[in-house]
Amino acid sequence: ISTITGVGDNLWVCGSGGLMMRSTDFGNNWDVLTQVPGATLYSIQYLPDNSIVAAGFDAVFLKSTNSGIDWKGKYINANNVSPNAQCIYFVNENIGFAGHSYGLLTKTTNGGESWFSVIPDTISAGSTHYGVFFLNENYGFSVGKLATNFDMIYKTTDGGATWDLKTNIIAGTFRSVGFA
């Protein structure tokens, strides 16, 4: 299992081999929702409009608009590249961000139909965004590691148009970011 999301007693998890499961009783019982062979999912998020989004290996992007009963799949492609999507965070049903390998950070403004780069990709497989979180449409963070094995924290206050970068704060790798 890579990650978990939920609201109330409803929980969803995703992981290796495209496994997605749902519990309607806060984890006492689980049902397999879908499997996407070969497409390991690294991140999943439940949205207030009963949508669920998930992303993972080779930038696969899955979306359900009915609480995980039916799924539609595509790939996150920005600037003709689609590296692994390590994390995903939607501010609302339209605006979302995905952190990738090769230092790429992408944004959608139409619910995942199309994506564009807000932090461009690099040639380094070692630079990776592992966590992304936004407090609102403008104020957000992305964390991970640079190819130099330094940790990184990116911050934006304008919806991803510009980013401030801090590095080598803990001499490790940040894997997630969130706020209560």
C-alpha cells in the first residue's frame, strides 16, 4: 500500500500493481475496486465532490467521479514528457498538481484533462517531488530531493507561476507535506 485517503468512514488505498481498495467501515472490511496491471499507484486523494484521483508509475492518472465505482485513465503529459507521478494534490475538482521524477512538477486547471509544467523536468532521475500540498489555489508547497541528494522544499504564493526553493535543511529526503 502506497497511500491512503478518506472522509468519514470511507477509506481508499492504492499501491503496487495498480491495486485500489475501498472500505466503507473505517478499515474493518475492504473491497478491491480496480487493478491496473503494471501501473503502480503512488498517490490517491478524495475530493469533496465525491471524485477520487490517483497517480503513479509512468505518470498514469486515474479519476473516478462516483466515489471509486468507475474509473477513467490517462497519462499526465507535460512538454511531451511523462515521468513517474510520485504525488498528486487537487485544490478543488479542477485545479491540481502532480510531482514527478526528473524534478518535474505539473498543474491542471481542467480536472486532469490536460497538464502543463510549472517546474520543468531535468535530465536527472535523482531529482524527485515526493509530496505536494496546497492551502488554497495560490499558496502551496512541494517537497522531495534533488539529484545532489539534498532535500528540497519549494513554495509558491501565486498558484505555481513562481517558486522559492530551500535546500539541504535536514540532509535527507522529504517524502510528504501537509497542513491541518
